[in-house]
Amino acid sequence: MQPPRYVRAVPGSIVDDVEPRVRGFLKEFLQMPATVIAERIGWDRSMAVLKERVRLLRPVYRGCRATLTEWMASCSTER
């Protein structure tokens, strides 16, 4: 019999809280740059961490693509 081992819980990421919003943007506008997503969600932390999460999430939404033209059109109507 082995003695009990201490197992530390895996810490979350600072991106976890905003991931649902990031997913929403990617679902609607797959080609939206991570920098624009950061601006829209008010991201003021490390861009490297956010860009990495966007890079990992993008393939999930490849089946429901929005074109860059559609994204650009939506930008012009928001202002």
C-alpha cells in the first residue's frame, strides 16, 4: 500500500473568464484578429495568453465561417 500523495489542483488561466465572449466573436467572425477581440472585450492583460487561446479555439469554429468581408461590414455598421 502506498502513502497518500498530495495532488495540487491545476490553476485556471486568466483567459478562462472571458473565453465565452471570445468564442462568441469567433463563432460570428472566424477571421477576427485576436487584437480586435482583445479590444472588444476590454482585455488589458498579456496579449500572448489571449492570442494563444484564440489560436486554440479557432479550429473549433472552422465549420461555421464568417468571411472577412462580412466582418468588415459589421465593423462599419457599429460606429
